Amino acid sequence: MTQHVKTEVAGGIMTMTLARPEKKNALSNEMYSAMSEGLERAEKDPAVRVVLFQGDGDSFTSGNDITDFSAQANGSNIGESQAFRFIRNLGKATRPLVAAVQGNAVGVGTTMLLHCDLVFLADTAKLMTPFVNLALVPEAASSWLLPARIGHVRAYAMFALGQPLDAAAALACGLANAVVPAADLRARAWQAAEALTKRPAGSLSHTKALMREMDKIAAQTNRESALFAERLQTGEAREAFAAFAERRKPDFTNLTSD
């Protein structure tokens, strides 16, 4: 298991900590694999009652590691995408999922929160889904879940224009339970996770299932994943990743629509 994801189980809570702060917790294929393994273990292990996500450093996660995206866009084989495996596991998780988010939560860092049952934000948190900026499409069923939560126009601005939501706006939109000082974030999320461990597990599982349309989430995730993989092979995506690496604005004007 990668050292960049620390997984610990204590008191019925599996805590998965993104531990790559020098890279703003950018998610590599190996990190996605480790988180998937954690979620799969949680589903089988009766000792795990709740899963808690958190990140080291000043960011929750800067999203997918752009070097992996760039490699895929340029035809390199990095193996099976573990990102899609992680996303599928999120969508079908039966254990309560809790998130403690500080600083930037980019791409999947935001869309995964739509699968979490309790979300706590530090006052430094900023949620961003700049998929179109990278010539990609939304994932994790967020193209359905986010508009359903915050409305079409606000979700479209997040997806198409890359407009961020700060912690206060995210709370007002119903994307979080509370905003707390960064110093109190982990304690607040742990307190909530601990409270869930005291509730009857069967009742929690059925309640979560009743609140989520699992089949629709899976179908939308599959549809998005297929389009996402296609988009990674386009000239627009190659230009977006090249521009990112070269620290310049991308130019899509002479590229045909794919």
C-alpha cells in the first residue's frame, strides 16, 4: 500500500489520510488503489463502522495527479485506472462516509464529497470542479448529483467555468454540515464519526440505501467514465495538459470539436 495514504482503524472508525502534502495531496494511481482497498476492506470488516477521509497539509487534495492524466493523453500505459475503481466503490459504499476538508478540494476532491454522508469544512476550504478547463467531463456521478444538490446554473458554473465555492457558500448550498476553524476540523469530524459508531449499523445501512439511488449513481458513473476516458485521448486534452505543464493559458481555438 502506498505511503501516501495512511489507513488506520480505531474505535470502529477507519481513517484514510491523504499524506502527500508536498504535492497538495494530488492523487496518483497508487493512492486511488489504496483508498479503494480501504473501502473494500470496510465493506467486509465488521470492526469498521464508519470511514473518515482527511488530508495532511494545507489542502484536502488538488485532485488527480496531472502527470498521470498527461501520460494517458499522450498514449502512455499507466495500467488500469484506479480512479474509476475508487469512484465505483464510493458509489456503492454501505458504511457511513465522513469527510474533513481543509484548503483546496479539486476535482474528485469535491465530487467524492457528494458520496459522503457527513462533510465538515475548515474555514479555509474551497471546492473546485474545473473539468472543462482540462477538456474533460465530470465524474463520480457528479453531473447528476451536484445539480440536484445546488441547482443547474451554479453547478454548471463550477463545471464549465471552474468557479470555486468557498466554505461558507458550500455550507449554504447544502454541501456541508458545518464550517469550523481549521484547528478544530479533525476533532469535529472524528466526533461525528464516533457518534455514528454508537448507532445501530443495520439501521444506518438501510437509511443510507433509502436515501441514495444506487442504480442511477452506478449508471451515471459508468456513462461519465466512458466519456472521461474518451476525452483523455483528444487533442483538446493534450493541449490542456501541455499548457498546464508549461504554465500558460491553453489555446483551443484551432482544435476541432471531438
